[in-house]
Amino acid sequence: MDAIPEHETSQPVATQESQTASDFIDQQLALEADAREVLPYKFDKCTNILGPLRQTVFACLTCSPPPASPAQVYTPAGVCYACSISCHGEHTLVELFSRRNFVCDCGTSRLPSTSSCTLRSNPATGARGVHSQEPAPGNKYNHNFQNHFCACSEEYDPHTEKGTMFQCLGLGTLETGGCGEDWYHPECLMGLGRDWYKKAETKQEDQAAGKEEVDNSDHPVPPGFPNEDDFEYLICYKCVESNPWIKQYASTPGFLKPVFRKDAESSQDAKQLVQDTLATNGTSLKRKASDSHLDNPPASPSKRVKDDQSDQPPTSAAPAPSDPTATTEAQTTHKHDELPPAPSGTFSLFLQSDFREHICHCPKCYPNLIPHPQLVEEEETYEPSLSNESASQPENAGSGGPRSQGTASLLDRGEAALSNMDRVKAIEGVMVYNHLRDKVKEFLKPYAESGQAVSAEDIKAYFEKLRGDESAIKDASAKPVDGSGDGDDNRREQSGY
């Protein structure tokens, strides 16, 4: 048998147990693309330099923990989407969703000097990372920044929360008697306790013993609360009280009938609620799978951010037709002249998508609108630009299309799990991968340049070195991740869009 010439054995031959460096890198890029599906926006630029924006804001409870007592000095702070990942990715965060006219507090004196903004450079030295800068004076804060929400001031836990919460359009700040774009439980808007329905269930059990079983996992909507599909916006009772001129719009085109707030301290009101519930819903609090009259609450608890559905016709009564015999002077009256008297009592307003078309803009009324531009035109919410990978990669790029987790390879299962991962886990995966990727690419670079195949033994030896050599591990990850292994993710966010 002739010997193989020496020049033909100078480089390893790619086999099923080896792969080229470019193949390995392509697989890793495919994994990163899957992560980008969960985190589609770039997180490399802080929005602080853009000034006041309506943008998604996060409160960092690690850098700005809630006070242990009212006497403790507390400085609330909020950070933008990019800083929540790049600067606070390993902290305990609470997503507050959109906030109006907000400037990112990352790198300002509202946060500790030890927590700098790594996305901005010091204007004096040019060094990356700033801290203790002057914060924006126009930012407004409420108890949401302490992870407290609603009139009940309950801590939000997405793992235990039941039902849907709604964000107020925000016609007033805490300083003016409003809520500052707070989130509300339906029952709290109506002045009821969080467990109001349990009293009604007990009463129903006494009256209908032996009938349907009570589903304790449900959190029903109180009678009298509007169906979610009938409105697009909420103005809470606090903001209505701080802007009493808007009360006259209740039950007019674009506005649903008022939802009154009962006196939560009145036992008589609580008793009346149970009677109203029994009279209105009968045994409806014992929900069945086929029930649909309880506003079809989502399968998982959520904070409802309503989308514009301007094509839906308003369900409120149309204005009365004009009198053909009316004089020219009467026909030129302003919209506010046709409004009914304001209802008495404390109530919240629910607005339809076309409510702006029905608000009076006459010289007398317009001064009421100037402080609240959200009543004049729909607001735009700032979104960071899409990452290059998200914008350029076709669907299922590099993955060969959707795959079953039950039959796919370990790599395929990992990709599928990452694509279905929640935002919290995806952030951790992207950051850990980014730390490790550079070291892996450095190892593979000579092979890629020469076209030489990488054997399985080469890769195995490299990762054994990382696992066994502490200094190599630190080199592979410039920002080590806590390896306690308790599996407790301390990043807390609101659920549901």
C-alpha cells in the first residue's frame, strides 16, 4: 500500500467529529439571533442626551431601594431600556412601561456614584462611564418607582398577580392631586377591597350550596366595571378630581358612563356591593370555562396597555340631531354648551379611541387642554432602533425553520428554549454569551484564517481549560455571573403588553 504523501497530511481533515471555525461561529450567531427576537432593540445608547421623552422606564430597586420607613430619606430614580440591560442587567428591576416627559436618571446623582452609566462618556475627560451628573428637574415620580401600584399601594408580583391592571392617562401629578400615570386594579378604582368577591362568593355559597365549585384562581371583575373592549383609555378618579372640568364629558360621545368610587370604609357600601353582585350576576362569580361575560380576563395576569383601535365605532349614544328650525346663532354654539351637567360624586372616566374628536377646543376650553397635550393628540412613545441582527436576519435564519423540542438535537433545543425565553432570562443569556463569545472567537481566529478544521478534541481541551483554570474563567467573562446556582432570578418586571 502506497504511503500518503506528507504534504497531504499537514492539516487535519474535517470529519463528523470536527467542524470548521466558520461553522462554529455561524451556529453561535444563530443563537444570538434567537436572543435578539426576545430583545429586538439595541441597548448601546442611553436616552439621557435626548431629553424628555415618552419612553419605557425601569425602576432599579438595587440602586434605589424603597425606604424601610417613611422617615427614611428616599430618592426615586428611573432608567431607560438600554441602561436597564447594559448598566443594571444584574439588578432587581421593575418595568413601569411608558412614562411621559421622562429623562433617564442613569449616571445622575439620583443613583449612587458607584452605579455609573456605562453607555455615556464623561464630557470633561472623554472616559466611558459617568455618574453624579445633575438630574433632570422635570421628571415626575410616584410610588410605582418603589414597586407599589394602585390606590391599594400593593407590591406587584407577576408570579402571583391575578386579573388585569390598567394605566391612567395621567392628567395630574402627585403635586397637583393626580396619580402620575399609576396602574389600577378594577376593584380599587371602585373603592373596593382586593378580596371583595370573596364576600360575594360566601353569600352565593350559602344561597346555592351544592352547585358549581368556586375557582379560587379567578379574580373576577366587579359589576359595573366596563368591558375591556369598550374603552381605550382610563382617567382615574384622582385625575378627574384634579381636573373637574372634564366631569361633564361623562356619558357623552367618546366617553363611557362614569364608574363611581364607593366609600371603602363604609360597611354599608360593602354590604350593598354584595347585594348588587348577587342581583346582577347571580352565581356568575363561580366561573366556568364557558363564561364570557366577565370581560374575558387573560390567561396570565397582565398590565393592560391598550392599542389604538380607531376603526371600532363608539358605543356611547350619538349626539341629538340638530333642530332644522334652529337659528344660525344656535348652530354655532360650542361643544361644551351641549354637555350635560357634571355628575356628582367621585368617579373615573373610561374613554374610547375617538374621544379627542369630541372634546371642545373653543377659546374658553382650550386653556384646560394646554397642560395635557395627550388629550389633544395621540402620543408617540420612543423606541430604540432595532438591532442589526433583528433588522437583517430573516425569520428562522440559521435555524432551518421551526423545530420540535422533543426530537431536535441539544443545540436545537437550546435555540428553541432561548427563543421562547422570557425577557429576564434572555438578557442574562445575551450578556453571558457576549462575554464568552469574544474569547471563543479569539481561540478560533487562527483556524478561521488558515481554513484549518477545528477538531472536537481542540474545543474540548479549550473549554476544559476554562472550567479548570480560574484565571481563564475570569478572562472568558470580564463580568462574572453569580454562580450560586439557587436559580432565583432577582430581576422583576411587569407582565403583559
